[in-house]
Amino acid sequence: MKVASTKVNFDVESIRKDFPILSREVNGKPLVYFDNAATSQTPQQVIDAIVDYYSRYNANIHRGVHTLSQEATDAYEQARIKVQKHFNADKSHEIILTSGTTHAINLVASGFSSLLKENEEIIVSALEHHSNIVPWQMLCEKTGAKLKVIPMNDNGTLNMEEYEKLLSEKTKLVFVNHVSNALGTINPVEEIIRKAHNVGAAVLLDGAQAAPHIKANVQELDVDFYVVSAHKMCGPTGVGMLYGKEEWLKKLPPYQGGGEMIATVTFENTTYADLPHKFEAGTPDICGGIAFGAALDYMNAIGFENIATYEHELLEYATEKLLEIEGLRIYGTSAEKTAVISFNIGDIHPYDIGTIIDKLGIAVRTGHHCAQPVMDYYKIPGTVRASFSFYNTKEEIDKFIEAVKRAKTMLS
Amino acid sequence: MSNIKEIQDEIVDEFEMFDDWMQRYEHMIELGKSLPLIEEKYKTEDNLIKGCQSKVWVHANLEGDRLIFTADSDAIITKGIIAILIRAYSNQHPKDIIEADTTFIDEIGLKEHLSPTRANGLVSMIKQLKMYAVAYQTQLN
């Protein structure tokens, strides 16, 4: 069944069949999964890749001369190339497979501790996830560098005038999320990167929330580092990517010591392996890496333009319906945003709404979304956050709206 | 005066009258309205229970040999949960509070709230009430 009202050639019903979890019930009701910004669901094609790996060619990689090891190595390195092509990195060794976004950020932060000097400056944005604040605070404590914050506007966008004022020759690094996890704001990253480069600063973009919706082109962006998690883009948990320009990855010291990351070891001296292995100590999540590749194949087959167009329709539909509810306020109203709606109703606690609508089979996120500075800005304890994916439908949004209305009646 | 077990049974009986979760939650919300409220001056960082998505403050003081609890929360459902606990445990001897079991929570259909990983912190709330009881019990000895 084609969805008549959508502008793209998009067979959502057939896509939904790829996701076994979408047919389960929660509390006796069909699951409506609107917590996609926390983690996305996994299509059968990715589940099959995981099962196939453990059923047919589970082996340690890069070392074994036997067939299984070579097959596993080939599949893992092919996955790296899929990631490289997806983000359009120049070289495959600029792709470091990590355990996720947080690991990737910490890897860069740790590397910069030997490059930063006292009183040099790092800029982060007020919209950041805690994982993109804490590592830099730790880095500043260690190096004596200073942390500066780009303030936000009421509509959840960044104050770009203030950003420009913060930039100086002291600025060494700028760290901003491509898309805000709490509000869905798409930040003007091209401008942020260009202006940072004008003063000679490097830029790391946290792409965790952007990657499920936007196909970032790291060369076109000219970004120095880009990080994502596979589990937000139909892949498994425990895997992610650090893209770094070759020149930067060569400059950064290794993050962890261990197997895989060495060239030669004696008790007097160790030489490190070349990129990317210098940053991939120990046995990686081989299966996870391969499944990450399968997830990218899956999403690319649907097409990111189709995904973006369809999700935007869901966003507009849900926004319009939600705003019909009296006393409902949406936080983050930038014209440029992904399919995320953060809201509260009057002074009802978001936890109460989340608890009631869970009983009706609806999964949303409630709380501060690991972005307490954003909540502090609005002087609220948290929000209810509904985040949509390409496998969601308008019918599900209708159920969600009904559930929210019911919760409101119960809680008012 | 009823003991903890009697009050717990009474609460279980009350909840048994309801057919579905909605009525149970509505009743819990009602119970939240009768919560003996904590005085504003006790709404301190120290009296906040950790491990909740919503804020829950609990204060305890000894009157004679009985422990009196007051509390508040910024979320209505959490307020209902703490109200149920306080109804059972307040105005009781610390020793009885320490020894009281908590299976009645399961029986009133709030089992899902008992999981230690749930963000509402029911387990932390029970732990906190019992901690107060332990602290005051040593005063009585």
C-alpha cells in the first residue's frame, strides 16, 4: 500500500515489514516507537548480517592466515569502505571504527590534551549533549585551556553573532553538534566550520543526531572531525565512527595501547601502526562493524532524500496536531530541524506524560535528554521528546496525539 | 492504630476495586493529593531522592517512638507513589519500617515501577524511607 499523501515514492508499509520489532505489542497495544533519537530500530537485513557473521565466519581479524579470519577481515574492511563512501571521506584510513560517538569524542579530546596549551580556547555550543561537554571540561582541567560557550536563542538556534565574537587566534577547537539531540535544531555547520578555519581552529561535528536524517559529506563540509553512532541509523549498539582528516589523525597520539595498534614492540620502544589501526587497539566489534555497513546499505537503498522528505512530512503533521492541544509548548522551533519535537503541556511534568502514554503503547523520551544546559535555559525540568523515523506513519502520530490528550485529561 | 501490614492490605483492597490501569493511575493521582506535604524549608538538596527523573523530597522526624514522614514531588504520578509509601510507613515504629516488606507494591499493579532501573526511583524511595528508619532506630536504642 502506497501512502497517498506523501510526496515521495515511499512505500512505508513495505518498509515497516523489514522491522520485526514494529509488530510487537506493548501493554496490550501495538507499539508506537517515537524514541528514534535515542536509538533506531533494526531492520531484518541488519539482523541477518549479524546472524550470518556468527553463523558462518566468526573469527578474529587482521592476524589469522586461515580462511575464516580472512573472510572476517575482508567483511570488516569492506564495512569501513562503506562508511567512507557514505560520508565521502577521501581515504578509508580516515575512518576509525569506535564503540560509538562518545568514544570517538573522547578519543579526540584525549589526543588534544598533548596539543593544547594553557589559555588556549575551546568553543562548544549551549546545545550540546553532555557527552560533548564533559570530555572538553576534563581536557580544559588537564591543559589549562579555557572553555567558551556559544549561547542559544529562544527558538533553539545558536547565536551566531556571539559565536563570531568568541572566535580569536586563541581558539584551537570548535565542537558543535550537527543536530541538537534535545530540540532537533540543524545547526549552520558550514558557516561554523568556515569561520573557525578563518582563525585556524579545528572543528569536530557531533553527527549522532544528524546521521539518521542527513547524509553528511565530510569533504564538502571541510570538517576536521565527524562522529556518529551506528545504533541511531538502523545499526547495532556499540559501534560508531570517527572521521578525521588524515593530517589531524597523524598528529593525534594513540588513545589506548594494546594489540592491533602497534607495528613493533620491544621493552625499550614501541612503534605504532599506521592509520586507522593506530586508534583501534584490541579486537574491535567485528560483527558490529559489518552490521554498521549493512545498515548504511539499507538506508542508502531507501535513499536519504526520500527519508528526509518523508520525515519532514511527519514532523509538520505532528507539529500541527500537537499545537492544537491547549497549553502545549514546543521547544526548538528553528526552521531548520529534523523530525524531533520536544514539548511540555502547561506545568505537567514530562515524566507523568511519558508514563501514561507508555501504558498506551507509545514510546517517547522524557527528561533532560542529557542536555541540562538547554533545559536550564528554558527553566524546565525536562521535556517530552517524540522523534520520528522513516518507518513511522501518520496513523501512529494520530494514536500518539490521542494518547497525549488522554494523559493531559488525567493529569490536569 | 493499624500496623504496616494492615495498611498495606487496605491499600491492596482499594486497588483491587479497579479493573484497568487507567483507574489505578487515577486513584494513585488522587492519593497524591492527600500526601502530607514537606515544609518548604526541608525541600533541600540533601532531602532529594537520587535516581528519579522527577524531583522527590522526603523529610522524617521522630515523634515519641514513631517516625513521621512528609514529602513532595514535582510529578503527579511520583507524588502518588510516595503518598502510598508514606501512608504505609509513616507514624510507625522505626523497627517495623525496617522490617516491613514491599510486595504490596507488586499486588497493586505497580510492579513495573519496582524495577531498580526505572527512572521513577520507587526503589530509591523505599530505600530512603528505610534509611531514615535505621538512623532513628539507633537514636531510640
